[in-house]
Amino acid sequence: MRGVFVDANEALAVIFERLTKPGDPKVRVHRDPDVTADRLPSVLDGADIAIVDHTALPTEIARKCAGLKHVVFLGTGARSYMNPEELAELGIAVHLIRGYGDTAVAESTIALMWAAARGIAQMDREMRAGNWLREDGMQLTGKTLGLIGFGGIAAEVARIALGGGMRVLAWNRSPKSHAGVEFVTSDKLLAESDVVSLHLLLNDETRGYLSRERIAAMKSGVILVNTARGALVDEAAMIDALKSGH
């Protein structure tokens, strides 16, 4: 089989070439991180395998990629770049890297939570303007964190939050269990959480999941962190809740 790394920047290209071992499938590294989708058929040139870092692969373009059987996606949120089910109908399998970025995104989630709880961005702006804010902020130790969706990233968020002395609730569309985490209904999670963090995949079922009604069901002064996809939230309702202080 023959493959092409279609959108490697120089740093990724050097790492990929260094890690290549004898016996690996032959892969040509295409050093151009700005490949557009319409160029993929010519870049792949009949290859069986496409290694993709961030380039979109629309189904109509995939139809033109003769010989393509496998897509290895290096990032997170593959559905934002391609439709795995439609590609499967074309005989193309999409392969993801399990656990890729879980800890990094979880740490970002925790950082955003703490920054919001302590008003760090606002304090920074005011300090640069010569003002000293006297704000108590929210002490998160002992508070309740609600995780909506519970995959690898949420599990890492739970690990860090539990270590920080928080109570962790979670709701997932399919039954799950995890040490130290209490799985509850979405209604209970929204009503009891001081911080709500989103970790759902974006699809037709989850688009707009955090609706105006669900936002209204959350505690007054709740912190919302979304390191998943923006379209999970009703944006207009979120803006209204921010303006009202809810």
C-alpha cells in the first residue's frame, strides 16, 4: 500500500520521517500545510492511504480520489473535517488516534475553569489600565463540576478536578462508570453544577444541545466551559445569559 501525508508542516514532516521504520507502508510526505480540499485528488495521485492533519475531506472530493481506502486523521473532531459514514459508503475507512490530545484539552478545560472562577482575564485588563479589582471570585474546592459527555477528555478533566477537591457529576448518552464520578440525569447535573463543561461530539442530535431552556435550568452564576464545538450551544441564549449575569 502507498500513502501520502497530505498537509505536513515542516516540523511534522521531520518528526514523521524520523519515526519511519523499515517495513512501514511507503508514505510520501507532502510539505504543504495549506492544501485545499480541491487539490487532494492530485496530491494523493492514486494513493491508498491519506494521512491528514487538518485538511477537510468533503465526500464529493473523496469520490475523485481514485484508489483511496484509508484516511488517518491526526487531530480531534474528525467530523468537522469529513463525514466518516459517507466515506465508509465509498469504501474509505477513517482511522482516529485513540486518546490523541485528551490530556492537553483537559488541561485547557481546567485552565479556563480556573481563569473564569478567578476573573483572571478581567483582572489582567484592569491591571494594565491601572485599576486594582477587589473581587473574591469563586473558590472551586468543594464545588460541583458537571461534565456533559464523558469520553477520554472528560475522564481526564474528572481526574484533575477530583484531585483539586471538586465533586464531579457526569451525564453521558450511553451508560458509563468511572471512579469518583457520579453519573446523573442531565436535569440533576444542570441544577447542581457550579461549573458545566461540554464534551459532546457535534452531530445532528447534539447540535444546540445546551438550549435556552437548559441554560435557564443551570445555577445562577454558573461557569460554562466549552472545549468541544461551539454549535453545541444556542449562541443567542448564551449571550443573553451572559448579559443578565445568569
